[in-house]
Amino acid sequence: MSGPPPGSARWEAGEVYQERGSRRATGTVVWRREALAHLHRVRVLPDGCMDLIWTGGGLLVAGPDTGAHLADDPPGTGCVGLRFAPGTGPRVLGVPACELRDARVPLEALWPGREARELAERVAGARDGARDGAAVLEEAAAVRLRRAPGDPSAVAAVTAVATGLRDGVSVAEVARGVGLSERQLHRRSLAAFGYGPKTLARVLRFRRALRLVRGGVPPASAAADAGYADQAHLSREVRALAGVQLSVLLSER
């Protein structure tokens, strides 16, 4: 689903799900979902990102997925979260992304218990529900990013890798562009993205094709534009990464 354009700082009244780009934490999208009246099953698709989520029962971290994750949202439980662009999550959460691949863990498993509990209490005590809770999480992420150790050039290299793979550049060319061997790139990608560059490229190509189809582009054209051999290739990847056929995935939206 889509929300306001990145950078927007305003939530629209009456919308069930919304997102906006963070103005405080680079590489972060802030999102929220209103409480629903009935049990709702959500198909979370792999996107190379990691999320920090407040569910009302506490803070949960969702690692980078290699396939669809099905989650049941009970009625009456809205949530708010941060979605970290590929390579950003480990700098906020303090652990290599590969340790959280396909995982859902409480924040207390990653941060010192007191720090995690204090953040949860601040979100729970926010004055205006999801709106102020989002601001609390956003500021916490911004602080963690400012304090995160690391060479700025290494951070820039991670961004360059993610951008190149998103744009369909080959793994070999991406490695040359950041001055690494393919083996070095694979090792650094595990820590930054949760999986190797070929898997990240596969996930990002899938997301690119899905955006095109959801925007009205015919599947055959979307497959070609996204870099698939043909529509059948796209269909196989959709089944592998989403767990259902493309037509079913589009109907679930």
C-alpha cells in the first residue's frame, strides 16, 4: 500500500494506513496503521528493509525477509513503526542484519533491557496515540544514527551498493564501483542487508516489477522494464517471493 509522498509530515484523516519519509532519521520511513474492526491477515512482502514496530504490546523488530510473512492483526490493535531502508537498520538496532533475517524479535533482545523498556514507555505515553508515538520512535532512531560508529565512506558505500542493485546494475559492476571483490561485497552485504547482493537484487527487482504492475503497467511490460527475461520469469519470482500468483497478490492489496 502507498501513503503520502516521502518527506510529507502530515497524516491524512480517515486513512487506514499511511507513511511518510522521516525528516530526522535518514533512510527511514515512518508509518502507522489504524486499528481495524475485524481480524485482518497481512501478507508482508520482502523488500530488503527492516522495521521497528510498536504494536501496543511492546516494541518488535522485523528483520529482512527472504519470502512473504503472514501476520494476523487482531481487531482493535493499531500500530506504528519505522521502516529502515536497506543498510540503515543495523546502524539503528546495533546488530548485523543477517542475525535478524526472516525473524521477528522483541527490541529487548537487541538493546539493553532498560533502554528498550524506556522507549516503549515513552511511545505508550505519547499524547496523541500513533502520531506522537511515531515521533518518539523517529527521534530515537535519529539519535542512534548520530551515535552509530562507522566510517562515513563505508556508510556511503552501503548506500551505493543498495542503489546500484535497485537500479539493476550487475553484482560484479556494483562491486567494482565500491572497490570490493565480489566475495568482500557478499560478506559486507550480509551484515548490512541480511543477505548477499544477488538476493537483495532479486528482492528489489521483484518490488520494482510489483510497483509497475500496481501502477497499471501490463505484467509483460513490467517484467521487461524490471529486467526479467519474460512474463513467465516474473510469475515464477512472484510465486517464490510472495507465495501466491500475481493475480492473487494484486487482489489482496
